Amino acid sequence: MKSFKYIFVFVSLAIFTSIAIAGTKISPEAVPGAKTIDTSSAKSLFDEGVAFVDVRKDADWDAGRIPGAIHIELKKQLSEDTLGSEVKKNEKLVVYCNGHKCLRSSKAAAKAVSWGYQDVYYYRDGFPAWEAAGYPVE
């Protein structure tokens, strides 16, 4: 009976640990075909007038964003046509979302590359890092 308790505790811990690990999503450090940039590089591109595409949920967009960003929500709106109506395939493009625990920008950057965009910048740190740096928000 005592060994059954130990086995039960061990199995329970293993299950809960697996669930906890599976629930922690971390964005990839790089997206093939895109250039990963940090916050200071994102600001330089912003200052150049490069298009910023925010792929976050509507509620996140409404709460604050990088000024002048184009909002194309990943799951509801992003397509080759919607992106193409905003940014040409030969133009620079910065894609961002909510930082390292948000996978939207990596997915959107990968899609843009697959659609033939040649100058895609993956801003992995995203809006939280932009705001923390004291850069302008709207």
C-alpha cells in the first residue's frame, strides 16, 4: 500500500509537470528567411518609416500600439491579400506582437516569407519591450 502512494505521487507530479511545461509557449529566436531584431533596431527601422505590422488580438491593439502600425490580426485577418494591400513584397516590413510568450509574430513573419516578402524583420521582443524602452505608443 505504501508503494502505491509513492507511485501515485510520482505519476501525479509527472503529469502536472508535463502540463505546466506544455502550457509555457516561447516564441522561436529566429524565423527562417526573416531577420530577428532587437528593440533598438526596431526603433531605427521605425525612424526610417518602415511598415510595422501588429498581428495581436483586437483587445491588445486597442490597449496600445506602436504609432502608425498596421493592424492585421493573425487569426482573423492575415492573408497574402490583406498584407499585400498594405505592404509591397519588395518593401521592408516589421512584424510584432506581445513578446517572447506570443507566437503570433513568428507565425506571421514565416507566412510573409512564404508569400515572397524579401525584407521581413521579426521583432520578437514586441510591444512590451518597445513600451518599456520609453518609445512612443498610441
